[in-house]
Amino acid sequence: MGSVHIPVMAIPVTYAGSEMTQIYGLTEAGIKTTGKSPAVLPKVVIYDPLLSLDLPLDLTVVSGINAIAHAVEGLYAHDRSPITESFAIQGVVALMKAIPIIEQCLSEGTVSTKAYVDARSQALYGAWMCGAVLGSTSMGLHHKLCHVLGGSFNLPHARLHTVILPHAIAYNQFAAFGQLQKLNEALGVTDLAQTIHAFSARHGASVSLRELGMQEQDLDVACELALQKEYPNPRKIEKNALRQLLQNAYEGVLPA
């Protein structure tokens, strides 16, 4: 008897955007692997901002930056297209505009206003776009590191994005300069890596692996694991540079 695939309907209330992909992840024996199957792609996705009004700020921020990571890596993916590039830029801009408004409304207690509902709607719009990028392109070094650190060291996946993404961008800064510059211009900034690092810190997200419970003595092991079965990446994965990236991420220093 063949396998039976049950149709799935997704109603997201966070912002990672994974509902727009055929990607799944499995962790076995401390190793996380990913795959693709049309069976995991929802038949219907419903985005209703009213269902996300009570999402706490910390989950808003980390899931939003999770989505941003999908878009950034898709922006310089080897299999990108003009469509995914456009989606990536629009998705990042939407989320980075929505999150500060959400935080302000939550802090002021003005969550019944149109501005708050609109910001939640804009965040879902950004998540949809970023998720569509993830579903159409290949991920690179950033996601490889998040899978290694989450799968082998049991660190929280969403929170890893706020820590690792700025350093992964800095690692690829020159190899993907043209693509990253398009996002810099769209956001009106000069250094995307430092901008996202500051954005995460300003909105209360973790910016160091130490905060997430990583042990410094495990960084060498993490580096070796990340060198295995490399993901496609604009810059060649070099051991010494990768180890320094992990050290910087552990300490939470400003990416350079």
C-alpha cells in the first residue's frame, strides 16, 4: 500500500514563513538534515493578522528575523531569480518596518489601534514573501550554521538567527557585495550586518551564542561539523575564517 498524504491547511501566527515551502527538517543522533517534499507544502495558507495580535514581542522579533534570514540568503543564492530578488527585498523591508511599530504599540498598550493591526498585517506579508524566497532558492552558510548549532547542541532554532545572521552576512560581504548593496539601499543603511545586529539587540533579541547556552569549548566541534556537507555559499567556507565567525557570534561582538 502506498503512503497517504493528508492535505494540510496552515494558519500562521508567527513570521518564519516556512508554510510557503516544501522544506522539512529532521534531527537524528544530534545531526539535523533537511529535505524537500511536496507532501509538506500546505494546500491552503490563511494569513489573518487578528490571530497574531497576542504574539509576544520576543517571538515576534525572533520569528521575524528568521524570515529575514531566508530572504537575505535567497538574495545571494546561486539559483536566485529577479522574482526571488524582488520578494527578498520587499519581505525584509516589510518586516523591519513592522517590528518597531509592533513593539511601540505593545509598550504603549495601544494594541487596539489600526496602526497595530496594520503592522501585524505587514509582518505577515513580509513573512509570506520571505518564505516564498526560501521555497524557491538554496540556503547558504547561515542556515548551515543554524542547523549545526540547533541540531547538535540543542540551541533554539529561531533565536539562532538573531545571533548568526549578522556574522554570516559579514562573512559574505565582499563575495555578495552587489546583492547585499541592493538591500542596503532599500533599507537606507550602509552595513546590513551591523544594522541587523543592532536591530536584534534594540528589540531585545539575543546577539551571542553564550546567551543561548553554547559552551565555548564546543566551538571547535561546531566548526568541524559545519565544514561537512557544505551548503552553496557565495564565499568559500574556510576553516579559520569560519572558526572566527563562531567566536565572534559566541561573544556577541559587532560583526566586521
